[in-house]
Amino acid sequence: MKKLNITFCSFPDFSGNAKALYKYMIKRYKDRMNYTWIVYNDSTMKLLNDKGIKSILIGTDEFKKYIPKTNVFFTTHANLAGDKIKTKNSIYVELWHGIGPKPVGFLTENLSKKDKNWYNFLKETIDYMIVPSELWRVLFSTMFNINVQQVLPLGLPLLDEIKKSNGKENLSKLIGVNVNRYNKIIMYMPTFKKGCGRKLESNYNKNNILNFYDYSDNDFIEYLRENKYLLIVKRHPNDECNYVKIENDFIKNINDQMLLKQGLNVNNILNAGDLLITDYSSLGLEFCFLDKPVIYIATDLKEYIKNRGVILKDYDFWTQKNYCYSYKEFIYKLEKNLQNKNKINIKKELYGSLEDGGCDKICDFLFDDNQISSKVKRYKSKIFELEKQNEDYENIINEQISTIKKLTESDIELKQIKNSRSWKILEKLRKLRK
């Protein structure tokens, strides 16, 4: 039986839900399927290929030749949605890149024309979206205007990496320091402040680490030193150049390229943290899966809500009011949470009974052994109906062109016969008989 061609794509390259599901599938199905990564970066392609992981650079001739062979797509940002049209009977599974309080899709206020067109195309292209619980099934169906039957509450694969990775060992390797020397490890991972085609969603104080105004870097560094706390700072890849960067024994900056060189992503180090600081990032809700505290910095909350908004318009629900507006309030909450005196978690509300990333459930639904399950249905959207009509019209036109060509060739042959010497002699003989 022919092997399925499974295509993965994520942003950043080789990360998130797609990477977690890929790792599960190669363990479960081994070489009974063909696995290919589509990547954006030359260096990533070389790195993966050197490790024996087949990868192809997006947009190349090799990519264009490969894509039509795909049987199943797995992506995190609908990265290859436009390429599904080039395949016949493929299944497109959108894993998405996280869950968070930020509204996306059609719940976004002041949605730009560019974003609106993209989301409209997305809903006509994908066959299934994977979410971790019934709560997210309803939300994603609404956000993307997708039939709820296409939204499957089966899991969030990246939770496997968050839960099962040896975070402290990975982090030590990444920054070149044994993190066990510190009393506590604090992760700071804020969200990206500007979306596709949108204006800046809030003003931010890019001259200090934490986006506070009543704040001094020196005071905070001294606080970390006195308590022997390590702060790990990871900006969104699109925001790295927008902020001041401080590096010392108690503050370490990391980025996606550093992680990739070690064969890691942010989920492989997350459980090393005793506490996460963020603002509106999906990482805040994902960190909740570890039953560890999250503090939200909300200095620009009013502006952010005005320009971008919050799902259900209820920031208190998503944060359980564990947010702060000032540096003084932040330090108070930080100590309280690190001492476990203010443990607040909404894991059950977010994830229901989910105990891991749900990769087994996803594969059980999509595949029967190493073939696509009969339960799986390809969504028949208007786009593909038009594409099929276009194919039919092209076939009809090609047939007509072929017929015209044959008739033209016959006509040319007749003219050649009529102009031949033999034909002229026959014509003279006919006239003589008359």
C-alpha cells in the first residue's frame, strides 16, 4: 500500500504544535509514512536535513514539485492554505499556534481588509482545526466562522513538550549556565504588539525590560541578585529589535535562532520556570497547564483592549485578576506567587480533562493504521468547487483545441491533395469522360 505523504509547516520553523505532533507520529508510525517539513529559512533546512529530517525551502522549484503529492497538511499558521488547491483529495489540518485571550479571526475589532480576506480564505480551505477542549471548540468556530463539526476538541500537541521536556537541563544547555544555582527561575515572554495589516495595538515603554514607567532597571537587577532569581527574557520574534536588551548573571535573553541551533523551541524550556510573566500572550494560558503561577503586566491594558480587544471582553477571567499596573504591585505579586500564597489556576476551565497534548487522539481520528481513516471528510468549499469547474472547463477547451487542430490538419491535407499533380490529372480525366 502506498505511503502517505505528510507535510508539516510552522512559524517559527520546526516548532510548536506541528513539531510536537511530528515527533509523536515518527515514534508511532515510524517509516510507514513519508514526512516532509516546509521551512522558511535556508539555515533551518540545512540543519534539519543534516539531522535526517527531510525539509524543503518554501517557494523553490523543489517545493512546487513536491506540494501536489501531499496527502495531509499539518500547519500552525495556515502556512500552506493557498497550496492545498494544488493537491487532489488532500486533507488540511490546522493545529494553530496557541490559545490565548487575544481575539483573532472575525472576533478582532477593526479587522483590516488584508486580515479579513485571509480569514475568509482560511475558512474555505481547511478541513479541520484542532483545539484542546469544548470551550475552545465554540470559540474557534466563532472566531474563524467555521462549522463546529470541523473543529475537533482533541488536544494541543505542544502541551506534550511543555509537560514532558527536561526544561532545566535544556535551559542550562541553551544559556551555558547551570540553572540549578538559582533559587527561582522567572520566565518573561510578552506578546507581539502589532498584527498583520493593523496599527500598533498599544504604546509600550521600549526603554526598559518590563514595560513599567515607575521602574529602574538597576533596582530590578539588584532585586534579582539579592534573591538569587534568574530572569529569562524571550521576546516575540517580530518584536526582538524593538526593546532594550540587558544581559548579566541574573538576566539572560534567548531567541528562536538560539533555540533552533540546540534543536529546541520555547516549549522545551518552559517547565523550568517557577513563574511566567506575560501580558496577552497565549503562553500564559499554556503555562497554566503546569499548575504554576502567571503574572500579567497590564500597563497598556486600556489601550490594548481599545485597539485589539480581549475574548469575551473579560480580562479578569483569563488572568484570574493576577495582573499588575505598576512595578511596586508587580514585586508584591511576584513574591506572593513564588511563595505559593496566591495560587490561582484555571486549568480545568481551559483544558477540561486533557492530561497531555492529545497527539494519540488526533492520530486515532485521522488515521486507520497508516492510512487516512474513513471518518475523515474533505471539506467541499466554494473555492474547490470553482477549481473543479475550472478544471472541467480546461478539459473541454483542450478537447475543442484538439478537435480544431485535427480538422485544421485534415483541411491542410485536402488542400495539399487538391494542389498535387495527381489530383490535377484526375480532374482532367473526369472532364474528358463528361
